[in-house]
Amino acid sequence: MKWNVLITFILFFYAAIPTIGQPTQPARTGGSVEWPAYGNDAGGMRFSPLKQINTGNVKQLTVAWTFRTGELEQYKDTYAEEKAAFEATPIMVDGTLFFSTPSSRVFAIDAATGLKKWSYDPEVYLRQDLSEITSRGVSVWPAANDKTAPKAAKRILIPTLDGRLIALDAATGEPVSTFGKGGTIDLRQGVGNISVTSPPAVIGNTIVVGSSMGDNQRFNYERGVVRAYDAVTGQLRWSWDPIPRSKTDPGFETWKGASAAQTGAANAWSIISADPDRDLVFIPTTSPSPDYYGGERLGKNANASSIVAIRASTGKVVWSFQTVHHDIWDYDNAAQPLLFSFIQDGKPVPAVAVGTKMGHVFILHRETGVPLLPVEERRVPASDIPGEEAHPTQPFPATLPLLGLQKPDAWGFTPDEKEAAQRRIAGLRYEGPFTPPSLKGSLIAPGNVGGINWSGMCYDPESGLLITNVNRLAAVITLLPRAKLAQSVKNDQELMRAETGMQAGTPYVMKRSYLFGKSETGLTMQTAPPWGTLAAINLKKGSLEWEVPLGYMLDPAKYPEAKQWGSINFGGAIATAGGLVFIAASLDGHLRAFKTSDGSLQWEAPLPAGGLATPMTYQLNGKQYVVIAAGGHGKLGTKLGDYVVAYQLP
């Protein structure tokens, strides 16, 4: 697909001491080191102590095996491939890799050979109205958690696109008949038309699951309820609605009038973290509905666009930290909260790192939510939309570097292209970070893709580096008066090419586009590169350790400078004790290894399809493997496929 067409499609969806309480190491069985959860540990640190593969030998990596799921056959006679994205990170337990495909199918394969052990198809109907078709993975419930049911087998938990939670026997792939109703819980019951695209959190014998829903359709959308279930029986243990509905609920006063009773969303579609020692789960919530107009939900909107710590055994809120007040920018908390030990005054402090689409990184005390590094409220621009009241201040990390596109400078491949970019930017409202949407069109930088999206962060406890990939893109948000929509359609040639959201129940329709123009190269960005980077923050110093371009979007043989421009990216990084950071994510379809200490590229290899997923690593029979799903992304226009690829040393 040509880049100008690709970019048109892009982004119309959418986000020391290693401890989780006490030091937590990956499970070891004989000569194996497992990767038992999406982020390796329950707190999403995405660090492995393995170092068989290291800076001295990573250039020798070779393909160990390749597995194909047959997923593309699922898309026949549907429109699924236009929305499908293979974003799963496999888990490895007992010598078996478990993972899900975009259509919520589950596979178990031998971690040493890549041979299939079993598969399960929940038979999701792909022709239904699904905002996206993806699944970021599965979770495992180890039977050892339940001393009252010694005969219970390990269970693989798969949440589906059509709103089910299914428990499978890890050994056979058969639904566990004693869980829910024949192995299944209907998550849509009592909630509405939701999907689930991220693996649930497992903490003891409790499963905690969020939800995903389409954006910008109406203001009274489905509620973003987070629920907890008994891992043995499937019984509901508790549910928590992020939006305070009653006057007795904390934060109710931050929702003006009757808005708390009517507003939807503020859901948790990304990965939930868990701290078993403290009986806490950490919920990353989104903006309330709709994303870009808050006149029907005036106020600070407590618990929306927040990180909320909840007592896993009771469902009671312990603390809440809001990353965006009265979010009217679609700045969901898309990244998994990262639990780690922060060294303060020479002592380890239980912490949670929060990376946002704004490119902000907040370091909070895990038990209280109090910032461990300074946070300051800064004045931001007011809204000029009738009926809207933007919050006058927003939280900024005061000492850590800001990542992402903080100041959009006009750019073009030629002088004429740059001049066109300058004219376009000059015609938009832009007054710095958190410029509100407007009738004339506002430049939003970073845009809704970040900054830091669901790709999230990883932490290397040996160096104290917090590492993340970053998008540096701007969006253009225009609010169209509903009463004049017909005239807008007639006069606005761009409207039919842009993304629109009806935002029913409000006076305005949302139009979202990106700062792209025409180019002789087909590369249409109108803000200066790099457009995608990999960055490391030194938490010991509070400074940016390094930042390097990630990938490329033009052929470097024809445009040598393309490697310095970086690529739009989705899919996260992992760090290892071998001094390496592994990441794919960029649109060029390569898996890369960077040196943790300085960000220098150590190795890269082309994947058979787009690598828009987070890799993982494990050791089995004394050999370390690095594994990634390579299936591409329909909306990003990358090559589609159905591959899981494993690498090893010769």
C-alpha cells in the first residue's frame, strides 16, 4: 500500500530492585525460566533476568521455528482484515506457549519446537459491528492458588471480542464446565455492547477484567464497569463503575449536575496490573464519553483518565490519580501501569510508573498514589466552544522529561511542502499543550495516539532505566455544529476523508484528521521528524538517558535519511539482563535489539509480516528464546499474516 493511502487509514482507532511487594522472579522449572503473564510479572515490568542472549552474541540470532495460526482464513467473506491487528504477547508456562489471535482464538504450542498442542475457537462472529479486531493475549490461573479445590487444573483465560470470558483447561484446551456457564461468562449482560481486547489480571483466585468500546458515538455510552470474578467458579465477586453515580460516592462532586448519572465509558481497555502482596489492582481508565466534547459532563470528572488502585478482595477504591482533568482530547490511559521499586534516599519504595499519551511519566507511591517525583498543575488554554468548560490546569511531571511531540514544527520534504504545512498550521488554533478542540480546528499535540500508547513501558532494574517507544504525531480536531452539519458536508471537502464521530446527545459532531499533506514521496507528515522513537529515562537522575529513531517509513536505499526519521509504532519493548531491549512496533516490519545502556542498534531482522506486538523471552532446556507475533495491522496498512516467530542462538 502506498504511504499516503496507508497514513490516511492510520490511527482511526485509538493508548534498583525488581519487586512487586517483595522481590518477584519469573517462575523457574528445572532448566526453564517462564514468562507467565503479559508483562512477565503481574506488575508489567517486562524485564527478564535471562542473559544467554546478550550484546556480545545477539548478532548471531537465527530463527528457531515459525508457527502459523491460519488466522487469515477466518477473515474470508468478512471485512475483518481491514480492522484486524495481531497484537498478542504469548505467555510461557510449563514449557507451553499460550496466545490469542485477533479473532480471539487460542493456541497452545510447544515452546521448544513450535508444534501445536491444541487450539480453541470461540467462534466470534466477525461481521458484527466491532470497533477493532484484536486480542493482546491470554492469562493463566495457576491451580496452586486455590487450596480448597486441589483437583482444579490450570486455566487459560481468554476474553473475547464479543464480550465473553472463557476459562480453558491448560492441558487440553477444553472449556472448564464448572466455570460460569459451561466455561463462559457473558460480560455484556447488564452492561451493553462491549468487547474485551486485553488479557485480564489474575490476583490470587480473583480475575479482574475491563472492557473496550467504540469512541465518539454518543454521550450516554455503555458504562466502563470493571468486574472481578472467582477464578474457580466464575461467580461475580465485585464490580466497580469508574464514574461515581451516587452523591455518597467519592468524586461525585467533580461531575456537575446530572452528568454522572448519564455519562458512559471511562472504561479500562488496556492491561490491568496487580500487586498480590498488597491485594491491589491498578486500573488505567479512559476519557468519559464522548471524547472531544465535555459540555454534557462538566467538571473535573474524577476517576476518568486516571490510574485507580482497588483492593482486589473487596473492590474498594484505595486511591485515584487523575492524569487528565476533564479529558476532551481522547487521552486515555492506554499503557499498563508499571509496578517497580523506586530508590528514594537510598531505600526501595513501592512505586507505579504511569506513561500517558501526552508523553508524561508520573511516578507514584504504590500504596497511596502520592507522587514520588514532583507533579505540578500548569495553566492550559480555555475552550472557546459554547457550552464547554475546559479545566483551567493540567498535571505535568515537574522534573522528568516530556516525551512525544510537545512543539509541532512545520515540515515538508520539499520547500513547497513545508510552506503548505506552515499555511495549514497557521490556520489552526494552537496555544500549546492541551489546546481544546474548536470550531475552526485545533492542532492537538501529541495527538490521540501519543506519546505513549498501549505499547507501554519496560523497566530495567539493573540500570534504573525506564524504556518506552514514543509516537510523535499531531491530530487536528474540529467540532462541527450539528445544526449546520449538512452545510459542513457540502463545503468541507476534507470531511468525507476524515474520521467523524456523531457524539449523539451533544450539539457537535467531531471531525478528526491528522497533520498530513501531499508529498512526492508519499510520506505525508507535516510536522518535523522523528515521528517515532525509542527513549530511556534514567530514574536515578531524573533525566533523558537517550532517545533514538525507531524504524523507518521510506526505503533507506532511496532515502538514506529515512532511518533518522523514525516510524509510527505500536507494540512495546522488553528488557533483559543481557543488556538488551527487544522491540518491533515500527511499520517497516523488523524486530530489533538495542543496547540498554546507550540505545545503539545491535541487531535487526525482517519479520514475515508486520510486527505490531510486544515480544517476550523465556528459557527452556537451557536455551533462551525471543518470540514475537507477526501478523500486521489492517488499519495501518502493514503486511498481514498469521505468524509467531521464535529466535535463538545457533
